[in-house]
Amino acid sequence: MIKVESKKKHIIIILIFLISTIGIGLYINRDYFQSRFFAPRSSSVEKGISVQELQSNEVDTQDVPNIEIVAENLSIPWDIAFLPDGGMLVTERPGTLLKIDTDTHIVQQIEGVHHEGEGGLLGIALDPDFADNNYIYLYLTSTTQSGIENRVERYSFTNERLSNQTVIIEGIKGARYHDGGRIDFGPDGKLYITTGDAQDTSLAQNTSSLNGKILRINADGSIPTDNPFGNAVYSYGHRNPQGLAWDSEGQLFSSEHGPSGAQTGNDEINRIVKGENYGWPTIKGTQTAEGMQVPLYESGSSDTWAPGGLVYYHGSLFVPGLRGESLYEARIDQGNISSFIAHFSSEYGRLRTIRIGPDGFFYITTSNQDGRGKPQENDDRIIKVNPEIFN
């Protein structure tokens, strides 16, 4: 009897020791277990406004339509620029530049565009001095003797025609996927350019390469003297950034595609700082490494936005989702994203680009004709949205 009681005591002591050891191990490695077995807090998406709510007048802001289709039957519209006369210039990925005002008509088929996969005629930007010089900038994919390449070209746009073609920056490696393509002039008057890793992940960490980067150049293609690496590279370690936006304080943000295929997820919104490394392909999601930046917000490993463009409006970042088929709103509070809301979920299909027009409205392109969507009647379209509905 005494031997049995002794064995019981030994068993109890061993069990207490094992439970304590496991508990300590879980506590020490709590971040790992949370990321491995639980969806990160950053992947939480709240339900936002629907078209049905707007049509039922549950959201009523002012005596203008809250939402309307301003162009339709387009062929993979990729970007929008607004002209002083009130018209829009729209790039279509197969290589067409459109002018849309009271009617839609072709301005020009851009020579040399190679439309394959995610490549083609992509970003567009007007020169800050457009009223004086009539310059527009186009980001496009082409073919050269060394293979597929992306570059930025400048044109004069007069009498609804393009002329005076000038290459501003070239040598950006292209591929079927991960071609980047967004171009925008920042508050400093410099041209910012997003580039993908062109399916060669090693390029993103190489500061001598133009791929997997956010680039910054002068309007004539020269390198600003205060760039961090003496070349066009402004930040690096990017996979496929697709959006650029500056807040009211001049802070730059970017939207970026995370891994695809079996490792899908971990799409990002980043706060961009000159010279910083954003980790791809060494880290993704909430992973950390010395000298590398983690996202301001990311989708988690179980959700995919496939983010497109980006705008800042009244304290929020708005980013369309391709695979997510939503207009996402990231509300910023004291420098952090306090909530992440999905508007118009699955109502228009794949959404790619968002711009703020001179009238203060959002203009959003669909991308249902790109081979990955399910085209609705009259796709692709440009949707005009009153941003006040989100307040």
C-alpha cells in the first residue's frame, strides 16, 4: 500500500512537471503558435457598404448620385489620369490609350506594347506642369533583344495625339507576372514607380537592380541627389507593389501583393521610408528580421486581397481588391490601422485601380476581362463613387 501511494506521488510530480514545462514553452513561443494556428488580428475584415444600401437610400449624403457607371465595354482598363478639360485618359492593358469624356474614343495604340500575363500598357501620370508642357508618362511592357522589359516613356499630348516619344527609364526586367506598373508624382515633384520582382525573387534584395522596388526619379529621368543608393531605387525588398498614395502630411504608402499559389495570402499595406528594406523574399506577413520592415497591415495567411491601386482620403487608405473583389478601407488612427473594411464585396467583380477625380469622387476600374474574372454585362467598367458615403 505504501509503495502504491509512493508511485502515485511520483506520477503526480511528473505530470505537474510536464504541464509546467509545456505551459512555459507555450508562453515563450506564444507569437509562433498564434501565427501558426490562429489567424492574425491583421486579417480581420469588417463588412462595409453594399450597392443595395445605396440604392435603397440608406446612405444619403447630397443631391448627387452616390454611384454611377461612367464608362463600360472597356478592355482591361489599368489606370486613369484626369485632364484639365475634364476628360480622362485611360490605359488599357492590351496597349490602347483612351480619352473618355462625353464619349469614349481611342487616342492611340501605343507602339511596342507587349501584352502578356500581367504585362502591357499599365500606369499613366500627368506631369505636374502639364498645363505648360503637355507631358504625360506611360509605364509599359515591351520586348528587347535581351527579353521582356518594362520602361517609362514620356510623350507630348496635344490635339488628342501623342508625339515626341522619350524613354525616361528602362532596363526594368519584365515577365509574365510581377511587373509592378504604378507611376505617380509625389508632393516633392519626383516621379515614383513601382516595379515587381519579375518572378526572380533574388532581384528584390539587390539594390543595384531596378526590380522589386519603389523607384524615384526626376521628371526628365535623372537621379535625385538625395536618393539612398545613388541610383533610381528608393525602397527595396518588394514583391509586386501596385499602389502609391501620400497622406496629408506627405507620408508615402504602398499596396503590395503577397505570395501566390500554395502560399497565397500576406498581401500588404506598407508605410514607405526612403532606403528601407521591406523583406521580400526573406520575410513575409508578420515575420521579422533585423533591418527589415514589417507591413503596416497585412491580410494574414488565410486571406487574399490581391490589391490594386491606392488613395488616401480623410484619414483612410482605400485599396481595390482583384481576387478580394472589394473596395477595402483601412482607417488610420495615430499612425496605425485601426479597422479594415470591405465595401461592395463581390458586387462588381475584380477591382483594380482607384483614383480621386478633380470633382472629389472616386473612380474605380473593374478588371473582369483579364482572364481571371467572370465578366458581367458591359464589362469592363469605370465606376464613379461618392466618397462621402464612407464617412
